Amino acid sequence: MSGGTEADAGRVADAGRRADAGRAADAGRVADAGRVADTGRVADTGRAADARPADRTAVADGGQEAPPDEDRSTRAAVATLYRLTAGHRTAVVVATALTLAGSALGLAQPLVARQAVDASGGGQVVWPLLALLGALFLVEAAIGSTGRFLLERIGEGVVRGLRTSLVGRLLRLEMREYDRHRNGDLIARVTTDTTLLREVVSQALVDLVTGSLVAVGALVLMAWLDPLLLLLVALTVAVATAVVASLLQGIRRASERMQDSVGAVAADLERALGALPMVRVHRAEEREAARIGARVEEAYDAGVRTAKLASVMSPAVELAVQGSFLVVLVVGGLRVGGHAGSLGDLVAFLLYASYLVLPLSSVFHAVSLIQRGMGAHRRVDQALRLPVERTGPSVARSRPVPSAPADRPALALHDVRFGYDPGRPVLSGVSLTVPHRRHVALVGPSGAGKSTVFALVAGFHEPDSGAVLFDGLPAAELGRDACRRRIAMVDQNTHVVHGTLHENVTYAVPDAPEAEIRRVLALARLEELVDRLPDGLDTVVGERGSTLSGGERQRVALARALLARPALLLLDEPTSHLDAINEAALTTVMKDVAQECALLVIAHRLSTVQHADHIVVLDRGRSTSCGSHEDLLARDPLYRDLATSQMLRPGCGSSADRGGRRANG
């Protein structure tokens, strides 16, 4: 084995040098900020010293401040929100046209009423005018309801597009972003923030346009009827406008704080529910309730602040409108009494004054809602700008990737160096080879960097220098997608999602044939579990597999990985949740799996891997030695200490191990 290893190492070194020569940008990538950290997804239990930043709470709640030079004017907000309607512009134009048409019919009604009043005073027949007035009202109602339906549908369409984009983005973020943002806060951006934006898009934008146009139309007709009365109305409206303008920025800031606080509530609640057994055992319900309650109080304070500003704005608008109406009524009545105008003119002017209430109120409400919506839009936009993983090649290819030579190892690492943060290396020169259909083990003390090796192989991060090769081809040239097609992984934090056992086992291959499913169930020793469950494979396993034991969840993850028939299977602490009997069974399973694919196993319990074809020892981020179990016991002090602490001697193992070794010997 050692001779083959040296030859493999030589080939890997050559391939690594060619890969390094072909990507001269490697040196510049050392400071790539895109590699900050995957702090717990594939972590060693004791990897607290893996050069992670001590404090990442600065943006934990996602409450990043808006840039200081951001244009926070209403005009800029309208332009920003209007861009959200891309793809719905035709429907927006139709809905706006219908709303304007309905409003135009409403503006015509006072003129008809004016003629009816004057005709009645002159003893003329008025019922045709009254019939026309009723018809205008009915048509206006029909057109307005159609326009409103279109607007609501547009709002739903915009929210659907935003949520689809957000979900697609959040599932593809760089791993470091999940450490910088809390999951609950990211979820709140998909749910709460987009719901507020729907209200803004479906109401505020069109109300602002149509309300402004209708108000202008009403003012023009009022100026035509009586310019003096219009001047008095304009003065009262100007006062209300000044009050509203002074409150808008405060409303927006309060709304942004409220949205951030709501996101923090979701994040803290997700934190507590995700660790509920720990919370219960340590009797921390009150502390968690107090923590979340503090977030709720922050949201309450921000909401009260918003309501306070809105409560000042609404009476200002109402007083202006009512004051205008009273001024028109008193001054207009005096002018009619003095024969300076007709009763019909006064009635029409009063109707227009009352009609002005709705468009002005809708304009002021729309402006307020737009400012509130900008807080939600800022959070959604931040999420849509977060960097995502590149699935294609990370270096330019001057020629097509050649087919993999048959004699190249399934995986090779050549002098790989990596750190989650600049200047704090985790791996300082790791080299190893995993041949096809061979079992290679990776051992070492906690914090040595074993799980970081898996993170690099899985493409969660890119090495600062050195080469990761699959079948002799550099991973940077293949791209993450092509690399991940070759592998499957079972990490120590076994992932079982809510759904049936069948859905979890077939997660990697949803359309797997029944025979394949039965094959992996047998390999993972899950047949007894399936027979015991009330609905077999169709049994719902609960949130995070809560109805299964730790060992059962681990075997489900193993079956899921085997179903994909990978060229390389990565097992991170596969026996961490297994008893001695199932550990012995898994040892046999690994021997069987190694006949189908390459197998790279991380283990602290050396009894699991002592019969591996090859064992690589990692210490402080470096691969220090490699060989068989007996060879390493004889010449490697660290491995000997690890084995001694677990009372392992040459040839020592479980009866299943010894029986399997005799059968293979």
C-alpha cells in the first residue's frame, strides 16, 4: 500500500503543480472575503480554535443601516417601488386607466348635480338628469371594483416573484452568509416584509398616481367654478401638506426599526425552538421568553412610534378637509345670498370639496405607506444582494475538461492550505489520496481540521492554496456542481427533514426505483425500523427527525447517501450516535460500501477505522503521517496515544471486525 501511495502522491503532486500553474490567481484569492466561514455546518465538536471570528453578532439580526447617501425622498421611494412592478406594467397601466376612468365619472357627477339643481329652480324636468347621475354612479362603482381587483392581483404577483427570488437566493448563499445572518431573520424577510410590500404595490403606488390626478382635476373644476373659494381651500390644504411632510421621515425610520425587530423576534424564536430539549432541561423557558419578549417590546415601541406619527398626520388631514368644507359653506353661502353666485355653483363646489377628501386622503396615506414599505424593501433588497455560491468553474478554462483517466484516484489533496479568516490558518499543508474502491480514514485530535477538509471537498469553501482534485482533475476547473455529482456526505450533525421516511431516504434521488431503496435500507440496517414503524416508509418522522433516535437518524442519512451511488462517500463521525452492536454492523457496511466507491471516513473512535486500507493522521492542520493501523502504532506517537487512550492494540477489535478480517485475510 505504501508503494502505491507514494506513486499516487507523485501523480497528485504533478497534477497539483499543473493545476497551480494554470491558476495564477490563487495567490490573490488568499484574501478573498468570500471565504470567511462555515462556522458550524461541518464543524468538529472541539473546533473552537478553528480561527473563527470571536464575534459575528454585528449583523446577526440583519439590521444593517441604510447607506448614509441613500436618497430617502418620496420620489426616490416611488421610483424604487415602481421597479418592482416589472413584468406587470401592462396590468398596472390597465388598472390605472380603469381607476382614472372611474374617477372621471365621479368628477362628472357634481356637474350633473349642478344642472339638476339649476333646472329644478327654473321649473324644468329633472328626472333625466337624476337618471344620468345614477347611471354614472353605477358605472363608476363597476369600473372601480375591476381596477381594484387588478391591483390586488398585481400585488400578489409581485410578492410571488419576490418570494420566489428570495427562496432561490437564500438556498444558494455562500456558506459564510448563514453565519452572518440569523435564519429566523432571513425567513422573516420572505414572509413579513414581502407581505407589507404587497400592500404598498397593490394600493399605494396607484393611489398616489390616481389620487393626485383626481385631486388636480377637482381643483381645476373648482377654479373654474369659483377661484376665490379655491384659494381658501388651497390655504388649508397647504397647512395639512406641511404637517404630513414633516412626519414622513420619522414614519419611515420607525417602520424600519419595527421590521428589523420583527425579524429579530422570528430569529430568537427559531433559536429557542431549535434547541427545545436543552431549553427544557436547563429550565430556561422564562429566560428565553424574556429574551424574545425584549424583542417584542422593541417591535412594540417602534410600532407605537409609527402609530404616534400617523395619529398626528391623520387629524391634520381631516381638520384641513373639514375646515375647507366649512369655509366653502360659510363664504359660499354669503356669496349666494349676495347674488355673487348661483346655488347650483355652490352645490357643485361643495361636492367637489367633499370629493377632494378621498383623493387627498389616499395620496397622504399612500405616501405614508410607501415610506413604511421602504423599510421592508430595504431588508428584502439586502437579502437579494447577498453573494451566492458559484456552481460553475471558478477559473477560466482554455480547453475543455478532459475525461478522467482510469488510474487516477477518486480524490487527491495536494498541499492544501486554508483559513476561515485571513492570517488564521486552519489547514497548513494537507495532502492525501483516496483511490477508487478503497477505504481511507482521517484521524486526529479535535480541532486538527478534519471536518474542514470535508468542507473543502464538498465545495463549501475554496482552498487558499494547493489543489483539490477529483479523478485527477482540479476542482476549480470542474466547478462545484460537477464535483458534488461525484460525492455524497454524512456529517456528524445528521440532517433529517420533516416529512416521511421515504422522502428522507430518497432525498438525493427522488425517483429511485423500489429495488434501489430496499438495497440501501438493507445496507444501512434500516429494515427493522421500517417494519416497526406504523406506516413503514410512509411514516412521518417529525421536525428534524424528532421521532427517531440519534442512531436511526444517522442510518437514515447513510441510506440517503448510498442511494446516490457516489464515486466518493464522505462519512464524518459515522458511529457517534451508534451503540457497540450497530458500530460493528456499520464497520461491515463500510467494507461493503468500499467495494462500490471510494470511502473517506473521519473518526475519533479508532475501532471504527482501524481496518481501513489507509489511515491519514492530521495534527494542527497538517497531515503528519499515513499508513495502516499496525504501521502507525509502531511509528507515530500521536496515533499511538490516540489508540492507547481507547485501549486499542494491534489486532484488537470487535468480534465482527476480527471475523471480517479473517474472511478477508
